[in-house]
Amino acid sequence: MVDIAAHPLIVDEPGAAIWKRSDQPGHAFRPQRHAELVVLLATAGQASYFIDGNIVELTSGTLLWALAGHAHFLMQDSSDFDMWVLLISDRVLTKELRKSPQFPPLTEDDRGGAQFARVLSGADLDALTRLAGLVKETADPEAQRVGFQWWMTRAWTAWQNASTGKRRAVHPAVDQAVLSIETDVTKSWEEVCKPIPLSPGRLARLFKQQTGQSPLEFRNERRLQRVDDLMNLTNPPDLLTACLDVGFGSYSQFFRVFRDLRNMSPRSYYAPGRHEILSKDVND
């Protein structure tokens, strides 16, 4: 059972947060199920996103609503992938707005069809991108609250008029295995399989078929993301400590996996200033 938790960013007013993934690449705050609505607007590249037992394909213009209580996280993404992320608590809303048909649902109880993703038109994507930038730069909490309300109303209208996005449902056993690994990347495959009523071999084949990755490949990517989290801390540990903390058996094993997946050594990847250089290269 994965607990529903309030997101650590939702502390002060206006009870919402907004950021671009490229400006905040770490994953330091990642409860499996948020108590808030999470809205994603992909602006570049492509990615696979896991939500509520489904895998959704995100491309530029994809708008996804992750309702309060849904288990969701980014599975894979291209090097140029970027998106706006909005985190909305019910403190942003008045009772009148919650009842309005022009305003999106927040929870399963008032879903109204806003599940998974749709692909917006270029005009709607441009309008929401510009508005997101304005909301992000607004300093006054009350003005920002109004900005969040307007963005969500505008996004909900665009979503209703958009084309259906691509998604595929996964087998409940795969869903359970994915969440088990995401919750604790140090688990062995045998530990993941123990509560699941399928043999490890059959589950591994089904996992590969439905996610496009073997369990080992998926777990290794999640472990590297956890290392990213640790190395993005203000006072990061040394790489040996980081790799052991996320479940790698040795630095040599970590080094081989890292080099295979990212085509460079860990020390080169985490060298000071490297991410700024890569970001400039992509934007240019």
C-alpha cells in the first residue's frame, strides 16, 4: 500500500507551485501519491509517464492531469524533454470554482473525465506556456492564486477540445512490480516478486512486454535517478556512498551501469557546471 502524502513544496500560500523541469531537474520530493492535483504540460521532446496503472506517452503539447491520490512518476525521457509542472492543492480553490463546469476536477470523486492525457493544439500550447511563465514570475501570493485559477480554467477548456493522447494499460501484476521498484530501488527482483501471484520468469517477460524494459533495466534507471537526487543535494555524498545507498553492490557495478546508460563516467557526468553547458547546447 502506497500512502497518500502532501507534497513538501505545498507549505506556504497560495497553496500551489509551478516550475519547469529543466529548471529543477532533481527528484528530491517524490511521494508516490500526492494529496494535490498535479498537472503536466510537455513542451519539448518525449517521455513515458506512469500513472494509475497506465503508461502515457508525452510529446510536445501533451497535457496530463494526475488527480489527487493517483500513483504517478516519470519513467523514461529523451535528453531534450521538458515540461511545465503545476502542483495544486484545494487551498487554491473557492467552493464556487470547485462546482463550476469550467474548472477541472481534483480528485476521483469529481473526476469528470479528466484522466490521463490529451494533445493540445499549437495555439493552446503556446498560450498556456506563456501564461505558466507569467504565473511563475508573479511574486504576490494572492495574485499568483488568481493566476493558477486562470491557468487551470484555460487548460481545462483546451484539454476538453484536444485529441486523445496515447496510453496503454498495464497488467495489475506489472503495475504492482513497477510501484514496488519505484518505492524501494534497493529491492531484489525476488523481493519484488514475492507478494505477486506470478512466477518471476513470467512476470519478467510480461514486464518487458508492457513497459519496453526488463525489470533490471527499469530498476537500474530508477537507481541512477536516485543517485541524481543525492548528487543534487546542497551537500552531496561521495559517489561511492551514493551508489551503495541506492542498492548497487559495488562502485564497479555502478560504474558499468552508469557508463552503459549515459555513455560517460559518473565523475564526468557530475562535474561542476556540466549540466549548465548541456542545457546551453540543447537550447542553442
